[in-house]
Amino acid sequence: MTAEVAPAIDLPLPPEPGILETFRRGSLMRSDPLACTMRMYESEGPVVGQRMGLFRSVNLFGPDAVKQVLLNREGIFSNKQAWDLIIGKIFTNGLMLRDGEDHRNQRSIMQGAFKRPALEEYLGHMNPQIAARLSHWRATDPFLVYPAFKRLTLDLACSVFLGIELGPEAERVNRAFEDTVAASMAVMRLRLPGLAWTRGLEGREYMVDFLRRLIPAKRKDAGSDMFSQLCRVESEEGRTFSDQEIIDHMIFLMMAAHDTTTSTLTSMMYELALHPEWQEGIREESRSLGKAQIDFKDLESPGAIQLVMNETLRRYPPLSTMPRMATREFQYGGYRVPAGTMVIVFPIHTHHMSEWWTNPFSFDPERFSDARAEHRRHSHSFVPFGGGAHMCIGFRFAEIQIRAILHQIVQRFRWSVRKGYTMPVQQSPISKPKDGLPVRLEALA
């Protein structure tokens, strides 16, 4: 006798909210997605439907949902359709905004720029530049960490990715990226003077023009920077990137390279200020290497710095939210989700689920040790770089850059925050401190 399978039921969607309620919910999600998602999960469960006018969305919670959506084994979930609605006009045709065969082809061409030989060369290029930039840091109280890292990582991104030194254009390029990222959260998407959306579009136009002027020389350049590599790289079939494809990829990569790395470094500095025993542990490990700058082989030993990095990425994932668009109907958790629904999973919520993490709101790097390995309890409970075909192509580069920078910082400085200080975090669109993270920076002998 065959057991009866309970039929899926239609996904319950709440009644369409009024204008004020729509803005209230949107504001809550933008200001504190962790608190918002925790409340939804606790009060409504792992499947929460919403409707705003004709637009439907469903929030799925838990690592099983993350796995189904990110692995996308049945090809149901579209990155492009979801992200195009959010950042398509700002980061047009970036790698994250592509699907299927198009995404696979583009990614395969780019992959060479992130293989070990290239990464080794990037590290060798970054090390002296990190030292040069840190030589300008001064022991002060307060020292604003976030803007200092923003300038450092922008300099490194321009040098390693573009193969240029910015000079007087640095401020304009930095502002262009800040404006494009901020525009992704814009509510009013009209091109009117003074609006964040307008500044974002102008920032993109500036970067398009800036990069287009460099392409002719880069196509002839034998340099090792990523821009030069993308200008001359070929697929196995001999296909190369067009000028516009190069520009689209470089704008997206530059943003990801310096904004997300800045986010993680800043959060690490905060946690290490609150937990000086871990700061000292990293310092001792770095000093034990007996070198001012790390080599690629030094990265093979994880140590305290890797544990702290992972725990920071768990608590402050650069991307708190990952949307997809359902291209056809599917079932999840006993519900039927119709085609055309925006499907959203939340790394920040998954990273704080007590079902998978011990005391998830505490800073505990040892949870990532081999002895405890809490991140291995589920294949998709820890997803700071996404997963599946769209897993961040530059995650290894980001880890190398973070470790190279922190290795030099801990040998030059000690830092702390004032008693009782709590970093005010803006979690969307990219995690960062609202106050720049003021610390007391002390120079070491």
C-alpha cells in the first residue's frame, strides 16, 4: 500500500498593504534585515509570502532553502531577472546578472584571472602597496577605520585590477562607486536632480567613460593586471570579450573587490578591538612568520586569522540578502510558489540560526576550528560568498587581500574602542558602520 502524499497548497500571500505599510516594511528590511528576518521567521515560519500590488515575493528561511535556491539544479531560479530589477541599470550585465549558458561562457573566460598563478602575482603586487599606504596611517584617537580601508582597497583594486595609479582621480572614482552602490537601495528611481538614483546613474556613466578610454592601450598591454587580462583573454573556442563586456565586468568587479573587502576588514577590526585576546593571537602568529609581508605559501596555514575572518563573515556577511526570480512554478515546504515570484534567501539570517550555531549572536571564532566545525553541520549554513554556479568568482582573491592587509596592520598597530561602544551597522546593501568605526590606534615599536 502506497502512502498518500499530502498535496501542496497555494502559498498564502498577505493582502496587499497600503502605501504607508509598504514603505514601513521596506524601511525595516533596509535598516535592519537581521532583526526583520528573525521576526518573520519566528512569527510566520520558514516560508513567508508577500504581495505589493502585482508584485509577489516569498522569503525562504534556513539552509535547506538556501541550498535549493543557490544550487538551482532544476534551472528554476534566475539571477538576471531578480538582480536586473535591483541593480540592472547600475551594474549592467555584471557576472552576477547573467544566467545559464551566457553566465557559464562569461565566467569560463574570466576564470583565468582568478587562478593560482594570477593570484600569486596579485599578492606580490599588493604587498608593497599595502606597506606604502599603511605608512601614512597615524596613531590617533579617534581613527576612522572604514574610510581608511576604503581608500586602501580602492588603491589596490585600481593597481591590481586596472594596472594604474589613480592620483587626482581617486576621489572621483571612489565617489562614483559609492553612488552606484547607494543607488541600489534607492526607492525613487527617477532621473531627477539630487536623487540617489540619479547620482548612481551618473556614477556608472563616469566609470563607463573612464574605462572605455583605457581599453585601446590595455588591448595592446602585456600587463598582469586584471583589466589587461580581460582585454586579451580567450575562451577555449577562441572567443574574446567585446569592449562593452569588458567595461561591464570591470565596473562590477571593481565594486565587489573594494566594497566587500572594505566591509569585511572593517568588521574584523571592530571584533578584534572588542576581543584583544584574538587580536594578540593574530599578532603573535604574524610575528612568528618573521616577515613584514606574507608569501603565497603562508596562506596555506589557516591559523587564528582564518578563524576570525570566517566568524566575521558569519556575523556580517557583505551581502545580507540574495534574491532570485522563479521562472516557473515550484514547491517548497508544502507550498506552491507560482512563476514570476521573487524568491529571497538571507545569508545573514541563516548565519544566526540557533538550530545550526551555538550562541549565534556571540563572537566565537573557535566554532570554525576542526574540533568544533559548526560550519560543516549543513552544506549551506555558512554562505558568505553565495554558492552554486554563481558563487563569488573572486572569493579567494578577497581572502588573500584581507589576510595580506591584516598581517601588516597587526605588526604595526594595536587598536581598541571606547568602553561601552557598539558599532552601528548598516546591513544593506553592503554591511558597513554608520559612523566610520572610530578606534584608538596605537603605533607599535
